[in-house]
Amino acid sequence: MHVREVFAAVEDRAPAPSAVEALNHALTRTPTAHLLTREATAGFRSEATHPTTRVVEHALAALAADTVALLTGPDAVLLAACAAEPCNRYLLRTHARRHWCSTRCGDRVRAARSYARRNQRTA
């Protein structure tokens, strides 16, 4: 929910300060540095070790870190809100004609336009 609120900045709406605070809180809850481990058969690996009681905190920290990377990285200009009216999702506009987060949203908008044109002709 807080990530969605922070993404609202792409629609020129300032996110609630509490959403930014919650995102920063998730980022600071767990260490993000991966530790070096070595197994005799597999060799060296990098892994985020954590107690199983903190799995949720690590997942939220990873989500928050990915959110920050997206909003501050080179793909931030591609982030857009889905143009389908009831949809509240966001997408990366990898093509200039892409306006919807999914085929389902695009089909729904096109069907609504077709229905409106048909009813306008009959009226």
C-alpha cells in the first residue's frame, strides 16, 4: 500500500509523508549486505542470511529497495499509471503506445469505447 502511494508521484501527486516514512522504515529494519558462504562442493556463494523469524522484514526490505531503485533509476521516466479507469496499477511504458498494465485492461477500455460508439449511433 505504501509503495502504491509513493508511485502516485508519477501522476504529479505528492505521496503522503507517512508512506515515505514507512518505506524508509522497511529499508532500515534489516541489514541488506549479503554474506559470503562457502560449501565444500559448491564453492563460494553470496547469500542474505537471516533468522527465519525475520523473513517478512527481509522481504519488505527487498521490496522497498527495489521501489527506491525504480523511482531513482533510469527507468523512473517510464513509470506510468494504467489508463484503464478502475485500475490502480502502474506499468513501465516500454512502448509509446502502451497505456495499460495488461491486455485485460486494454480489452476492457476498447470494449467500452465500442459499446459507447454503438449506443451513440442508435440514439
